[in-house]
Amino acid sequence: MAKMKAVVKTKPVQGAEYLDVDTPKITQDEVLVKVRATSICGTDVHIYKWDPWSQGRIGEKALPQILGHEVAGEVVEVGSTVKKIKVGDYVSAETHIPCKACIQCLTGQEHICANLKILGVDRDGAFAEYIAIPESVCWVNDRAIPPEFASNQEPLGNATYTVLGADYNVAGRTMAIIGDGPIALFAVGVARAVGVTKIFLVGKYDFNMEIGKKLGADHLLYANKDDVDRVKFVKDNTNGFGADIVLEMAGSPQALDEGFKMLRKGGRFSAFGIASESPTLIDYNNGIVFKGSQVHGINGRLMFDTWFRVRNLLASGRLDISPVVTHLYLLSEFAKAFEEMMARPRKSAKIVLFPDKKEYEEARRRRGMR
Ligand SMILES: [Zn+2]
Ligand SMILES: [Zn+2]
């Protein structure tokens, strides 16, 4: 296996190429994983488009680079100092690679390490037959979780961490989730599974809102229609208080403004969406100070507290993410998959790619597709 197929960003323009490249050589503290499934993230779309963010974050000098970071696969080789991962293990990967030396790393906040390296951003990614992964971020999956779901644990981890917050105080509470992208949809499912009792989903696209409904949203509020006063609606349906918890997962000025208004006094505002402009205006006095709000910024997921919870939620069957996993493609069909991801109005949520045809066909059968 000297050569492998991979989706490679070769030029600083939109697109990528399906090429034969060298199979990665692992260092002593890495493992080589044969990719069974890999899902497309918003980050991959940024890189695919080669937008200003990826031009600044990755830059032309880093090319060629293999895209992708959400992965599930089998370990086929381990480095000489690798201890806990074995050949044959069924694994996924935390994509944030911590330095283990900064203050965050030394005090239990590795997910926001000062010198974070990201899989598929700062080094070659998972849209390939094989990927090299440091042992420190390798995560052993439960075999009850099929690869097309296991690859989604990384974004599902974002959703789970956002829902649970710092105090995990969510059971019996009300929650407004603003945004209808895949992570917001995952958040709806997680919120339902962990006992949130009333969920408002604020979004734009019928396709995604329907998925949100399937996952357990009680009320769908359209951000792009003015038939309903959304803030008033949330208050009217929470005894006039506002939602106990607001998850901001859209990042638009309107979402930020309405999010703080929907929040009840003393509630928790979880900030996950990346603002379209930063610095950005918020009503600081009324939204945070006088309201006594707790504001929680979310970057990644806890290593590895969130991962244990995600694995248990998926393996138990109590969280069914199948409505969010809308499309499966062969890795070679990546261009079609990216077109699907970029289409507006949205007609897809999570898309999973398979390097191996047999694996792809089995996944389609499992999901009742064809
Ligand atoms: Zn991702
Ligand atoms: Zn660090």
C-alpha cells in the first residue's frame, strides 16, 4: 500500500482533486488508520471553496493538502511508542491535537490548547484511504456504532458540549436553538435525549427544519419569515420568562440579538456560531449584565468527557442521528457531495464519504437507501 487515493487540495482556487498519493508514514507516536467512513464538515467546505478564512488559516504554502477530519476506521499499524491503541481497533479521532505543555493543557482544558493543531487543517486529513493520527487524539469506538455515524462523533461532540454547557444542568429545562445547520440539528437530538423538556428551533430551510422536527424540536420558528414575533413566542411558551438556555449556532447579527432577548434572566447563553463580522454588536447591558446571563463560548468538545457521553448516547440507541445523515457517497464522488453541501436552499445535512465500495454499499443497505 505504497499509494492511496485521496481528495487533495492542490491549487489555491475552488475545488480539489482525486489523486494517487503516497500512503502516510507514521511517526513513533502515531497510528495508521484505514478509513471506513469520513464526513464532510463546514470547515471542509471553507477549504474547498478556498475562501478568505482558509487563505489566511492554511495558506498557499501548505498545499498540497488532503482535506477532511471527521473519520471512522480500523487501525492497521501503530508507532513504536503507542501504548493504548492496537492494530484492529475501530477508531475515530478528536481533531484538536493539543501540545500537552500550555496552561490549558495542564489544567484540563486541552480542547482550547494555546498551540492547537487541527486534523485536516494543519496537517493531512481523512478524505483518503488512510490517515495518520497521533495516538493522543485517537478514540476507540463502540462496535455498535456504524461507521457512517461514528465519523460524525466530532461534530456531534460540538453539539453535545454546547447542549450540556459547563454545568450539565439541562434536565427539565427549556432551550432555544438558533441555527439549522447539521450541528444545530444534532443539538436538538442530544437535548431531547438528555431531558430538555421544551425545544425551540430557529432556522431557515424547510429541509433542515423537518429534520429538526424528527429529532424532537417542539416548536419551529423561521428566522426568515416575519409572521411570528420569535422572541415573544418563546416568552409566551415559557410562562413569560424566556428560555432557560439559548444555543447560538448561526452567528448572524439577528441571531445574536434575538438569542439574548429570548434568554430568561439568569439563563445560559452558549456561543457556538461564528459571527459573520467580529467585533460584532450585542446589547451588552440588557443581554448580559442586567440579565445576569452566563455566557459560555464553545470551541471543540471536552477531551474526553464529551467523547464518553457521545459514544454512550449513540451506542445505546437513545440518540438516533439517522435523520441528519442525509447522503452517502463514494469518496471518488466528492465533487458531487460538495455541490450538495453548498446548495442553497439546503437540501442536505450531513454527508458521509466512503473510500471503499463494499463499505459504501453496506452503509446504504443499513440506512435503507436503495
Ligand atoms: Zn468537523
Ligand atoms: Zn497546549
